[in-house]
Amino acid sequence: MQKLKKLYEGKAKIVYETEEPDKVILEFKDVATAFDGVKKEDIKGKGSLNNEISSILFTILENHGIKTHFIKKLSDREMLVWKAKRFPLELVVRNYAAGSFVKRYGVKEGTEINPPLTEFFMKNDELHDPMVCEEHIRFLELAPVELLPKMKKIGLKVNEILKNIFEKANILLVDFKLEFGLLPDGSLAVVDEISPDSMRLWDKQTREKLDKDRFRFDLGDLLEGYKKILLNLKEVI
Ligand code: TMP
Ligand code: ASP
């Protein structure tokens, strides 16, 4: 499958047209960004790790009956996906308090959230991804509101599947973000990536942070954390 015109360039990925109008190529960049792009660094090898981890996780989800845009991994840093009409919305699922949840509600980091909870955010860097509820989503036309319960249900099912896999890999799934879109056949699907850029993953015993928080808060080598996640995952799939 050949890369044709560049359709869109984001902070971490580039989207290319292919000869098939329904399919696009995602190219994962060797760049890490945080705080809505304010902090940015080239990290050689990150694109490949995120592509591989995302491909593994999408495959697992597909095998469990979750619709995603994933078709196949094409190369080190490229993935073939269905072209989707993407909603500017992020669904976050949380199992333990961390990140913006800790800041917003003053809960101690690491407190278990059981049952897990879901939150919606508007995908907009300039506005710093504000949290939104159903009424905001309706007014701002971020997504058809009748799809929101479906998105939450998918998010919670994805959580159960991934929590299980990571548990076996000796990793705690703290939280993660999903994006949704409509595939060419009109079905609702998980799109974008599912990688340590979009999840918080802690070592189960030591609670060492293995995800992008390493880069956000200068906690240690980013690649070392991502490599550990991949290695542990590969042992259990
Ligand atoms: P938060 O605690 O900053 O709200 O993030 C929750 C989860 O969502 C965390 O795993 C990181 C992920 N996330 C993204 O993937 N993209 C984003 O733009 C933000 C803000 C969070
Ligand atoms: N995804 C956002 C960025 O890359 C925010 C973050 O992950 O901290 O800037």
C-alpha cells in the first residue's frame, strides 16, 4: 500500500491518503509532546514502539469483538486503518486517580476508582481539552449525543479487556483515553492510537510509571518505559 497525499499532520502522527479512498496510512512520528504541545522533543524509536503497541492492542480488541479502525501494521512506523469521520471528543476511563483527576478533585494519586468511571473531554489543544458533559456535546455539536452511551459502554468493555491483559503483564492500567469515529460502513469504532502516550501504566509491584508521564514530568527515560510495556505485553499474548 503506497502513501499518497498527506491529509493531516498532528503532534504525534501523520495521516496519508492511499490508492483506496476508504483506507489511510497512519505514520507514527518520533516525537513526544505534552501539555498541549508546549513541551516537545524528538525521541528516536518512539514512533515504532507506539505503532507496535497500538497494533497489538487493536488486534486484541478486534479479537474481543470491539470495532476499531485498525486494518494492519504496515511497517515499523506505519499502520493501515479505515478512513473514519472522527469526532473531536475524547473518552477517558479511570481505574485509579491520577493526572487531571487528582488536580480537579483533590483525590490522592493512586486511589482506586471502583467501579471505573468515564469522562468526556473536548479535543482542542488551544482550549486545553476542557471536560464536557452531554449538554455541552450537544450544543457544541462534538458528536451525536445518542452515540454517547454506546461510547461509554465500549470504553468500559475496552477497560475490562485491557485491564486483564495488563494484569497478566504485571502492569496496572491506571487510565486511558479513547477517540471514536464512524467507519466508511457507518459503524461506530475506536480510532486514533492506543499507546503509552494515551494511557497511564504503572508497574504493579513498584508502581513505577512506564507511560508518557515519564516525559511529562521528567521521571526517567521514556523509551525504557515503553520497551518494558511492549516486552511484558509480548510475554502474555
Ligand atoms: P488526564 O489525567 O490528563 O485527564 O489524562 C487521562 C488519560 O488520557 C491519560 O492516560 C492520558 C490520556 N490523555 C491523552 O491521551 N491525550 C490528552 O490530550 C490528554 C489530556 C490525556
Ligand atoms: N496529548 C497532549 C499533548 O501532546 C497532552 C498531554 O498528553 O499531556 O500535548
